[in-house]
Amino acid sequence: MLVQKENKIGEVVARNFHTAKVFESLGLDFCCGGKKTIGDACREKGMDADFVVSEVSKVQESNGTAAHFEKWEPDFLADYIINNHHAYVQTTIPTIEHHLQKVVSAHGEKHPELSKIDEAFTTLKNELMDHMAKEEKMLFPYIKKMNIAYKNTLEMPVPPFGSVDNPIKVMESEHEAAGGLMALISKLSGSYTPPADACSTYKVLYSELKEFEADLHMHVHLENNILFPKASELEVKLNRTYSTL
């Protein structure tokens, strides 16, 4: 796809995930803000859209064999998100919490921002764990059932939440909240830059938080910009099929 200023950021990243690094390095949100066009996002930031398009095009040319998540079946994509991103969150949080406690205890008095980072991360953890549980127990299973029904011409029972768009809106809202907490942590930590007196654990902690943010951005992108639109489209197809029978 030839990138243009009229293209939505999320759609560009959906076609080639390597381009996420360009948008991220320039401070352009490709996950929660993925529905904005490159031109609109650049105008809001006071940036040169032509420069951004040029940089994205270079990445596309050098990474033409990138994984095409947008071509995956919804059920496969849902399992990928659970097995990669949900699993990452669940296994990484305890380590970050342990390091946070050690660093706050040792450096909190001199660096009061650490307590605020600890508070924000605790809130983020609680919200993410609840969020992922809702996806795994309610939304993702229904998306899988829709995919099976569509491929096998089976009628779908009406879900308890009405349209699939209803829980999707809730999930997207929670993504916004998680992104806001992660942005706060980034700001408090000076974009994860350890101070001159940082010990080894302090430095490791900031590296872990930076990696956690990068994973969260890709996690949200795969849901907001690829899986959820696929689910909405699938429901429309199913409804159209059975309304004509």
C-alpha cells in the first residue's frame, strides 16, 4: 500500500507492524489514536505530514515481508493476543512490581516521582487484569463463535450484550484509560530515563516499564484497529445472511 496523508495510522500499522516504530518515535499514537489520518494527527502535533509519510514509506520498503495481521482470521488473532500479549502482561507485572518496591524503598525519598509511578502502575495492573478477564471470558469467545458460525453457515444466538459493538466500546474506553496511565508513567520517569544516581535495579525497572509500554501499544493496536473491526464486520455479515433466509 502506498502511504498517503489520508491513510489512517492504525490501518497503516495493521498492514505493516514495523511502521509502528516510526509513529512511536515521533509521538504519534497508533493504537488508541489509530483512527486518525496521518494528516490530521500531524496537524494536531504541528508536524510535517510529508516527512512522516516519507519515513513510513522507507520502513515499508525495507520490511516488505512483515506479518500481515489484518489477513488473519478473527479467532486466530484473538488466540494470538491471549497467548502473546495477555500472557506477557500476566508474567511481567509481578517482576515490575517487585522491582518497583525495591526502588521506591531505596530511592523514594530522594525521587518522590517513584511513589507516583508505583501508584499509577498499581492502578494500571488492576484495570488490565480485569480488562483481560472480560475479553477472555466474554468478548473473545463470542468472536470465535461468530467466526465458526459464519464459516459453517450456522445461526448465532443473540448475545446477552446485544451487539458485539457494545462490549467493544467498553474495551476501547478501557484501552484509553490504560494508555493514559502508561503515558503518565512515561512522563514521571522522564521517558524512562534513570537519574545519575540510579542503581542497577532502578535502570532495569525503567527498561522493563519502557518494554511494557511498547507491548501495550501493540496489544491495543491489534484489538482496536484489527480484531474489533473484523468482529463488527463479521456480525454484520451474519445478520445479513440470516435476515435473507
